[in-house]
Amino acid sequence: MTTPSDTPFGSVDSAQVQFQHLERALDAHHAIRGRGDAQQRTVGFSVAKHTAPNSPTVTGATLSPKLRQASGGDAQDDAAVSLAPALSLPAQMQPSEGAAAPSKGPPANLPPKLVLSKAERRELQERQRAAKASGGAAPAGGKPAQGGGKQQSVASEKGASEAPPVAKQHDTADATRLRKQRLLERTDVQKAVALFAHLPQYEREKSISLPLQHASQIHPTVAKLGLQYAEGVIQGANARCVAMLNAFKEVIRDYHTPPAKALNRDLESKLRPQIQYLVDCRPMGINMGNAIKWLKARIAKLPPHLSESTAKEILSSEIDNFINERITLAIAAISALGASKIAHGDVIITYGCAHVVEDILISAHRAGVEFKVVVLDARPHWEGRALWRRLVAAHLDVSYAGMHALSYAMRAATKVLMGAHACLSNGAVVSRAGSALVALCASRANVPVLICCETYKFAERVMLDSICANELGDPDDLVTVRPSRPAATFDQEHPSADALTTGAALPLSTRAQQSEGEDGSANVLSSLSDWRDVPSLRLLNLTYDVTPCELVTMVISEVGMTPPTSIPVIIREYRQDTTTIR
């Protein structure tokens, strides 16, 4: 066994042997002295272990008699062991005067850690996000926002009078990016509902002007179509989509490929401002988004060796085929399938105005089936009136009622037949606001709900509510109760049916105040005409709602009648035709 006397002083082996002896001695000392000296032993050993090799080391001569006995020495002295004279530290490792002795465990001066509940942690995170979005420091209890100091310095240079922007609820980076991509200079609504502030909503304007820097990018046909969208001249999902595709045909026809560029790559970049302009005029529907993705996929798949004229003819022909097969013929197929589900004596309830539902009802009537129809309608557009007039002209037995008569009309109903704006992969149906209420009432009354929807409206997305994605209509539309015709031939004792429908049969004392609209027609206004002057009042005009899958019995499409849970299968089968550009 190697001893300190066998190794030269200051060598590496000598230091190792001395460390081994010191460790055994400290272990023996710890067993004798107990836990009272455990802290001193830890400090002494850690300092000795980290001493530099060329610094003064502990030798057998500097050990106390007790340590020499533990390390194999001849001394039998039982004097107390003192580590202070046994160690010689370098100058930079000497403890400073007045320094507190190191202790084991956390410092005593730290504040106790706060235990926050789940709600408190969520509130703290929201305050941190709000502080980060406003460019200030994070609130107490959280981390400071990144870049907060730089933003604060910039804000201080601009002046303290400018208040930081307030973070809106559900305000995301996507919503901010979409605002920056606008081509039209439109005025955002002033009294917006905070829960739906992430959705675009504009004030009603008499004219929409396109900036000069973007005017050359927009095709005249697309510019005209956007104004029709904004004014509500073109209504309906299918009508808007067909008009958009026909406008894109004009864009493709007038397109010329620049030198040193390929049509299948440059044409898509020319369509982007056209699409953005239409979105600025009115938010795009899900079916229109699917049609745009289909068109982009067809453009990308064009062979590069084709001439410009041939490629444009192919695209125009495929657009016509899409309109004919996926919309026109699909409606005809749905009409035939839906008419086969109507039996003698049925009472059909429909809501709003859907062209495919109208075709189903007229087809069943022409087939000789005797049934009754109840058209339910609601504000603000009263779309069901147009359907009611056309069904009456086709000699059907039709009744017209408002949404307040839903539960009464549902007592005699045998089927509910409605259209759809889109069908989602989780089986939910996006349709006109109020459709979910009709489906819920029908489900409680055990009345089957049949949804008529073309497959090009099927979307590979999921929606659980109508808050995250929706379209906000003009809140002033809720102020106008109903359009009123001039009551020159009004007979109060014997009012006509037309007068009852338009509201002219109401006495002037029971009617609201009348005002003249922009088109010269009279509008009956409610007591909300001055709602903008009330600071705490805001109006919300939602366009669509989401009907859960559990409330839908069957979805009728051109591929057949399937449960709503089979929508993902149909989407997968049509994936080749609805290829998306990712």
C-alpha cells in the first residue's frame, strides 16, 4: 500500500493518497461527532477537493492527532479534531470577512412560492399576453414581455399621449395578417362586440373606392362582382360561387403570359389580388374556398409545354364542367333523391330559402304527391318570402310563419328539409342563422332532419361553434323590421293578405316609425333606430350557425343519402377532384 512517505510531495499520486486518507478520516469524524459537524465536514471536503494541484496541500504532518490515527499514523492523541489548521486555501478562495456560513437548503430570505389555481394561472397568462401585445412590461407575477423595453422606448419617443392598443378577445396573428392584406380601404365598425372582434365587419358605406396602386391589378369584371357582393345583389352560396367562377373565366381569357414565365405559375399570382378584392368586399364562403382550391390545383397541373391559347381553353372548359357537374347536375340529383323521401300526407317544414329545397318540393308535387309545406322565416332578410311566393305560384299547399311559431308548427310536422352552406368533416352543418334552433326543436319532437348539400360544399375542417369562424352582417339590418309598401289602398277593417304580409295593415299607432330607404322604398323602423347613441348597446348580426352532428338525421347529396358521420368518407373519395394546395 502506498503511503504519503513513499510518494514525493506535490506529485499527483501524493495528492490522491492524501485525499483518500482525508475522506476516510472525515467519515470517521462524522460518525464520532454526529450530525452537528456534518455541515463543516461537507465544506472542508468540497474545498479540499477543489484545491488546485499546485496550491498547498494537506500532509500527514499538518493533520491533527485524531486524523493521523484514522489515517494509520502513530499518534494516539484524543484531542478534538480541527479542520481549520488542516486546510490551506488559495487567496482567491478565502471567505470574505463577515460572510455568512453556507447553509444547506434554500435561503431563508426568499418569499414563499405562491400556489395559483387554474383560473388564476389563466388570468395571469391573459394579462401577460395583453401586456406583450400592448408593448409594455408583463404584469406582476409573470415574465416581462419580449422586446418590451424597446417598444416602451419607441412609445416614449412618440409621446406619452398615445395610448397602447388594447388587445381584442380572440385576436390572433392570422386576423392581424388578414387586415394587412386588404386592398380596399374600408371603415371598420365602431361598436363591435368584443367576442366577435376577430371577424371582419365594416360600416355601411355609400361607395367603395379602390386605391390607385391596386386599381390596375383588379379585372373590371371582378371589380363589378365585388360591388355586387358588398351591396347584397347576389345572394346564395351557389349563386355567389357560379358568379365568381365566371368572373375568373374572364380573367383567364384576358391574361397574357409575361416573357420568361410559365402560365401555370404566373397565373396563380395574378388571381391572388382578384381573390383578395372579393374577400374585402364580402367574406368568402366555404364552398367558394373549395372552388378556388380546385381551380388553383388545375392551374398547377397544366403541362408546361402547352401553348397559352390551349391552356386557357382547357381552364375555361374545366370551369364550365365544374359548374355543370358539381352544381347544376348535383342539384338535379339531390332533387330526385329528396323527392323520393316525401310521402302522401307529409307536413314538410323548411327554413329560409334554399334553391335545392325548392326543386325537391316542386318535383314531388309534379310527381303527384299530396303534402303540405310550412315555410319558416326570420329577420333580417326574410328570405323565406321569396320561396313562399314561388311555391304558391307552383300551386303547392304552403303556409308561412315566423320563427316564433316554430314549436307550434313542429307538432304536426313529419319531416324537416333544409339547405346548407357547408358540411364539415365532424358531421356538423353550417347554415343560415336559426337552422340549429329548427334542428334542435325537431330533434326534441322526434322529427327527422334532412339536409340537402352538394359535395363541393363538404369541407375537411372541424367547427364546434359559430364563434371562431362566421360572417357578420350589417347591424343596421336588425333595425329595419320589414319593408313596407305604400298603403294608399289600405282598408283597416278588411286588410288584404298582401297588406298583412308587408305590415301595411298595422294601424299607425301600433307600427313603428317609417323612414325612406336609399332605393326610395319605405322601411318600418323599430325603437332601435338610435342604438348608436346608446354607449352600452351593441347589435350582433350573425349570418351562419353550426348544427351539431347529433341533430342531423340524413345528408342528401348527389352521391346518395348518407348519415353525417360518413362525410369524411365522401371527402376522401373526392380528394382527387378537390386537391388542396398546401
